[in-house]
Amino acid sequence: MTINVHYKLTRMSVESDKGSYHQRVFMISPEKTHAEYLDTILAHHQHNANNLLQILIAAQDVHGYIHSDAIDHLSEQMALPRSKIEGVAGFYSFLHLQAAGDYRVLFSDNITDRMAGNIDLMKSLCSQLWVEPGKLSEDGLVCVGTTSCTGMCDQGPGMLVNNIAINHITAERINAIAELIRERVPLSAWPASFFAIEDNIRRRDILLNSQIQPGAALKAMLARGDNATLQEIKTSKLRGRGGAGFSTGMKWEFCRDAAGDAHYVVCNADEGEPGTFKDRVLLNGYADTVFEGMTLCARIIGAKQGFLYLRGEYRYLLPHLQAVLQKRRGQNLLGTSILGHEGFDFDIAIHLGAGAYICGEESALIESLEGKRGTPRNRPPFPVTHGYLNCPTVVNNVETFASTCLITTHGGAWYSGIGTETSCGSKILSVSGDCERPGLYEYPFGVTIAQVLADCGAQDTQAVQVSGPSGVCISADEFNRRIAFDDLATAGAFMIFNQTRDMFEVARNFVHFFAHESCGFCTPCRVGTQLLSNMMDKLADGNGSPYDFTEIEKLNVLLQSTSHCGLGHSACNPVLNTIEKFRPAYDKRLAHKDFIPAFDLDRALSQARQMTGRDDTGAHLESSHESK
């Protein structure tokens, strides 16, 4: 995280074919006390408890983990219980309360990374470094494990090293990385090519082809008037691009009319849905347009402060985004009296996430913005009336804010004439998996699955997962269906699987994702997702029976009716979809007609038999279903 501090900074400068980025990493000399570096961080954040997550991220940058003594100092200085600080830190997977190694290597474990061979690559690295997956090496040098999708599915397999993305992992790169770690080479001296991240824009339409100059949309709004601009957005029929599809104009109007002295604008850039990476590209190449859309919203709803919530996996974008914000301030497009209009005051701060998929849900994101655990809130009330700090707040995603600039510049009628009657404008799809040209594809709403498959060079396609694990799995006889809110609504993920793929394993990967990312707040989701994961593992181990299908259906009813938020509601979707459409993938795993327990005691005693040198009949359990 880049802040103005007085202790020593080191800068990693990485050149790529897209330019350069700088990742600043906080370092501290051994003689510095925790108080000395923490007090600088606290002063920057005004000792504000709402910035607790940002303070913890900055504190971890110093030593690679959050020291116990550091928590004591933060507790004293911020007047917060130690348990609250530990509770927040323990919620986010990128924060560590114990030493996690000088090199923290996390392989992206999305299904597309699996298809590209990530598991074998991880085993190779672990073997070369003499470390077990998920454990810290004995010398404290390195820890190797897995993480959920890193938003780089178009260029996998990928990994994070100390939260910095490296893609296109090959056996050769693994060998090089193992050597670099063994030699304790700092990341700043690693080959620049390792850190190159491509945009991979394959098809452009109205948004990706736009060349809106900074300030043009704001000038159009000021000339037209705030109310008239809001009406243009309503006329455009723009719906939120995060997947839910709520009317953007209505959301802004509800927030504008809500009681409260302070109003806020929040851009949700925490796209954690496996298979989605469009926000990464928009923030890299269209940040001005995104920030301008937020500023349009601020003018209409009367907000003075905005936030961009940036997922931790995209931390490498932080210096670029900060530079764009600073440039806009210099152009009088942010700050006080924007474009010379007295009273038009608005600025944007960037808050980093720290590895929590659930924070993509708008109320969980707001909790995280307030320095808390990212637990979804009960709704109603909704953020438009009770959002950040319980004030009226608009939360839209990156693509939505960028689209409002098009509407403000070209008019609502123009925008509503593109796409379909109920789904106006364009949609950006993040295409990955079994195709020749993965990347971003922008289409007017209404495009068919078949058209996208043809454009990206997909061959012999068996299935497409639309909108990630929480979405829907489409089989070959449905490829005439369309991307639209009244058919296949999507946040943008478009994952392709050819005939060689085992759809059971696809669903199993998704189920493990939900179990890993459950926030743990409600018992049905916390326990139910783990039970579902165990059932899929049981089938994979050859202990399945029709009984397990019945249990999965019961579990789905339970999760749908009692889970606190959408994660639990959709956790069973991948299994139910693939059972319905790819039943043979499950049937071949039903080795038994009657119920078989997942735990096999006789098999568990095999190690004891080896130790005693016995393998006679008496050393086995008679009730075991194993052959003796």
C-alpha cells in the first residue's frame, strides 16, 4: 500500500510490454520498535477504526505478518479490544497472525488453473524447496499453498508471491522460482517478464472502443444539469453489471432522496467470482472513465467522498490508480470546486481488500470499508439508505460506473437502442478455459453462447459455465441461449469446457471454493458448504451411492431457505446443474447401491498393520467393505 511515510521504503520496478508498475513494500530496520513504525501508519490513518483493515495491511508489509506485540500497540493506541483486531485480521486470508515465511507462494486454484496443470506445478515447487503444501518450511523461508481465483484466468496457471501476481507458470518458471527463493533473491530482482500481465482484449464494442477524454462526461453533465443527467441514465435503462441487474438510475435516485447529511459513492472492484477478470482490465486501461463515472454519481446524489474497494489480488494496480487520481486532482476533476463549480467537492480514496470473496457482496464490502470483518448485513435496510457509516450509499461495480460516462456523453436514448429491450447496452465477458483466444469480449446484450464460442476459437465444447460457480452450467443443446438479463444474466465469467473435461471435477472444484470462502457467520452456510464438499469428496473416493444424491438435494433446500446471504443460496448450484445435465459423470462414481460411510476404519488402520507387520484376517475389521 502506498502511503507517505518516513521510514525506509524499497521499490520494485517491473517493466513489461504494457509499461511499468511500481510495488512499494514497507521495510524496517531491525532496531525499529513496533511503536515507531505503527505510529507512522496510525498517524496517516488518523487513528480511525474505520481504517483498521488498511492499518493491518500496512503493518503486515513491515515484517510479512502482524506481530503479537503490534496488536497490543494497536489495541492501546486505537482503544480497541485485542479480540476485535485479531478477529478482523483472522477473517482475511491474506493477513497472517504468525510468521508465514519470507516468500508466501499461493497457486491460483480456480478450475481453469487446474486444467492448466497447477497441481503438478505446485508439487514440483514443494519438492524442490523441501516444503509441504500449506506449511511453513523449517527454516522459515517459504510457505507454499493455494488460494482462490486470482482474476488472471486468461493467462494461467497463475500464482501470487507475497501477493504479487505471476502468470503463465511453466515447469521452467517453477525451476527458476525455486532457485530464486533458495538464493533469497528479493522480488525486485526477479525477471521482469514474470510480472507481465496482459489485457487480452479480443473484441471491443461501445465501452472498450470509447475514447472519452477526462472531464468530457462531467462537462456534459454540468451543461445538461444534474436532474436531467439522472433522467438520461434512467432513459438508458442501464442495469448494474455486477450480475443482479438493478436499475442504476433508480438506485442513484433512491440514494439522492434518502435522508442524511453525508452521502457516499463506492465502486466495487472486488471481483472475486472465479472466471471473472474484466475489472482488472478496465482499471488498467480505463481508470479515468471509472473515476469519472463515480464523480458523476457524486454530483447527482450529493456525495463528497468516494471509495474504490480494490481486491487484494489486484494490488499491483494500486500505484497506477493512485497516479490517475492524482492527475485528476491536478486537472481539477477531483477535489474542491470541480471544474470551477463552487460546492462541487468530491474525492476518492482506495481501500485494499485482503483475500475475502464474500466482500464482493455489497453489504459485506461496506463492513470491510468500515474496518470490520466482511460479514453480509441483513437487508433491508439497503445501502442506498443505510450504507457506509449508516449513511446513504451508492455501490456499483467498475463496468457500471464506466458505462454511465457513455450515457452522459451520448445520451440515454442512444444507449437504450443497443442490445435488447430488457437488456440495454453492452456486456463485457471474461472468456477462459478451452479456447484458442481467452480474454475480454464485449458484445451488445443478446449475443448467443454459440457466437462467443465461435469468436474465441472454442472447439468440441461440452459445457459453458456462465457467471462463475454461483451461475449456471450450459450444455451443448443450449448454446442458442443469449447473454441477457431475461435469459442468462452474468457478472461476466464465461468458462469453457471441452469434451475431455470431467464435469464432476468441475463441480467439485466449485464446491470446494464455496466451502473455503464461506464467511462463517451463519451455521447453515458454514456447516452446509463443508458437508457438501465432503459429499463430493466421498463420491470422488468411490464411496458414493444414490443415498448421497438425496442428501445433496436436502442440503440444497436447507441452504436455500436458511443461509444468511447469496453464497449459501447458490452453493449447491454447480452440483445440481451438473447432475441434471451430465449425469454419467456422477453415475460412474456410484460404486454402491446402498449407503457406504465416507470414513473407512479398516483402511485407516492400514498404517498400524504395516507397523506391526500383520496382515492376517484377524488384523482386519469384519465389517469393512474393503477387500482383504
